[in-house]
Amino acid sequence: MNRTAQGFRVLYGHPPEGVWAAPGRVNLIGEHTDYNDGFVLPFALPQRTEVAAARRTDRILRVHSVGTASGTVSRDLAELDPVHPPQGPDSWAAYPAGVAWALLEADVPIGGADLYIRSDVPAGAGLSSSAALEVATALALDDLYALGLTRTELAALARRAENAYVGVPCGVMDQMVSACAVEGHALHLDTRTLAQRHIPFDCASAGLRLLVIDTRVKHSLADGAYAERRAACHRAAAALGVPSLRDVPYGDLERALARLDDPVGRKRVRHVVTENERVRRTGELLRAGRLREAGPLLTEGHLSLRDDYEVSCPELDLAVSAAGAAGAHGSRMTGGGFGGSALSLIDADAEPAVTRAVTEAFVREGYAPPRVTAAAPSAGAARLH
């Protein structure tokens, strides 16, 4: 019995019916394209959220998360309300509650459940701890109640939970890679059609390593900024007469920009269109085994996120510049921005030097030392026990 199952037994007085897990993710490239119907290239991390669960005979959802101050939170399934999700110290409970709500909204028959949650996906690091929790919960409820949902359906329901119940207008990338990733591969995802292609991504065989540099900061500027950028993209698409910015061809970018009067809108469009092109080019390089050549595309993507999408921050910029000065092939912020993590493609034997250079740069600037770890493409959600 693993630790999560043991914790469940101690708390609830009986063993769980199973333990399910879903990973966090790193997005190699394709940032802020998913809610523009664009293309993304993420992969799953070894870090994961585990959910031990058992059915109840009533309609109560009881959830406990290790390490939270609020302890165990109970919700009546009949009273789940997306207008009033849990707030304050119980706000984490909105994610599993939102999954239950999304299932019920879709007329999927579920009853109550006891959940015990343990996670080593760092929260607030831009590694999608929320999607890991949502997908692990969805998979647990799917198995407990023999729902027979596909991974794509589970990911869509998890996204619905975050959009409509938690109130975060995210795209579907995080939930899809958490649910569907394949070990040793990056997931090329068309976020409009949900068509998937698993592309081999083996840094070790190429003598490379991908570092995740968690800046351990999250700036308050991010409050509402995500929704603002999404709205700006939708306004620009409407002005250009296309369903979404994905429909602006890369070769027509300059003509499209010339048609927009809004200077901020032009910057947002330029980022999304060029980022979709970077996803295409990076995918081609990975399929050809030319991983080193993807490095400059990562750095190009960071500059676009910094200058055109304006979602970077001093700590992320410092991580990218310090890694580059220490010999990285390319680096960029990953995730929504304003903090969180950067990733850096390096030669495997350069890991100590790059880690030291980035850490020393942070200390010189008066920042707390970042948390630097190597990332390997891992498997998606699964039942453990």
C-alpha cells in the first residue's frame, strides 16, 4: 500500500478502492496559443498528483489534501455551484469539486466519494498542478463509477471544471497532456480538433538535458491578466474576420498586422501567429532528431512572450539570460507567466555549470535561489493501485 492509500486509510478508517495519479506538465513550446485554437507541444513531468478514493453511499464529496491548512472539506453534490466555489483556505477544493460538478452538468451519473490527495507537483510554478489534480480526480471518479469515458473526454471535463467552476479561462492543453501523455514523447496537440501526435523526445540519447528553473515567484500582476490577453486575442480575431488567430497564416502576418489599428492587439497577434510557427518548426526538428537546433526557437519564443505578449517578469528574464550566458542552447519561460518556471535546453554535462550560474545570478539580484531540476517526458494519468 503506497503512502496515499495509507493516508486515506488512517483518515477515513477504511482502505480506498484505488489510487489514481496524473502528472504536471512542461510546455516545450506553444504558449498562449491553446485558447486561440492553435498548436502546442507539451510533455508530462514525473511529478504527479495522487488521489486515493472510495465511493460513498450518500451524495457527499469529501476531500482532504495533504499539506493544506483547511484539512478535510465536504460538499453536497446537490449544492455544488459554479457561482460560489470554495474560497479562502478551502480554495484548492474547488478543483476536485469542479470536476464532480462538470460530470453532473454533463449528465454523467456519479455519487459521493471520499478523496485523499497527495501531490509533488509544485503549486504556482507554472507546471499545471491544477490540471494534475483535476485529471486525477476525473480518472478516479470515472473508474469508481465505471463511466467509460475516454481520456479526451476526461480532459475536456477537467477543463470545463477549471473554466466554469473555478473561473480560470484556460485552454485545454494542460488537461490533455496530463491525461494523454506518453513516456519519452512530447504531445503535439491541435487544440481546435484535439488531434494528437506523440513525437519522440529523448534528450539523453542526444547528450542533452532539459532543465526546469522554478523561480518560486508569482506576481500579483497575473490577477486578471490572463483573461485580458485572451479577450485581446478574440477582439483581434474578430477585427481580422477570422474565427481565431490560428486562422491567420504565418505568411500573411504582416498584411494582417497592417489591418489592425490597436498597437497592443498587433503585438498579441504577432506572438500567437509566430508561436504557432515555432511549434511547427520545433516538431519537425524533434521528428528529425535535431534537438539541439530547437534551442534558438525556445529563446525566440521567450522574447516574443516578453515583448509582444508581455507576460514575463524580471526573474524569468534573468533565468533565461543567465542560462544562455552559461552555454544553454535555448531557454524560455513556460506556463502562463508573471512568475513560475523557465526551461532550458543544455548539454547534459553542462547541468552543474548552468545551475550554478542561474543560482548565483538570482542571489546577486537579491532573489531567493531558484529550484532547478531536470525534466524527462513521462507518462500521463493512470491507475496505480
